[in-house]
Amino acid sequence: MRLALGAAPRQVLWLVTTRGLILALVGVVVGVSLAYVAGRSMQALLAGITPGDAVAMLFAVSVSLVSALAGTMLPAFRASRISPTEALRAD
């Protein structure tokens, strides 16, 4: 729809990617917080890792953000390549 209103494909790509990554960042913050709390409560069951292990948390955050970026890029590319007439016709 934004393309039909005059937005550049680059702007649509940026919008879709940014919104997806913001959602992913919120999920990462909540997930890391809950993982730390759960790890502290189950510390006896953890084998060879502490609940606040920075390397493990950094690896999990990195994998999550890279997969979120990959997951938002495909819809963003599709949204930026749709023709304005198709966008208007779909509404």
C-alpha cells in the first residue's frame, strides 16, 4: 500500500525489517530475562554451565537475532517488489 502512495521500495524494505527486528529484540530481552531466572531456580540441574554464562547467552542472542533478520528479509523483499496496482487491488 505504501508503494502505491509513493514510497520507495527501499523505504518499504526498511520499514518491514525494522518492525520485525524490534519485535525480535523485545523477545530476546524477555527471553534472556526468563532464562536467567529459570536457570537460577534450576542451578543444580545445569551441567557445566552457570545460569548467567555470558558466552551461552551471547550465542543464543546472536542466533536469535540472525534468524529473525533472515526471517524478516524475505517478506521485506517481497513487500518492496510488489507493484502498486497489485497492492491497491488487494485492498
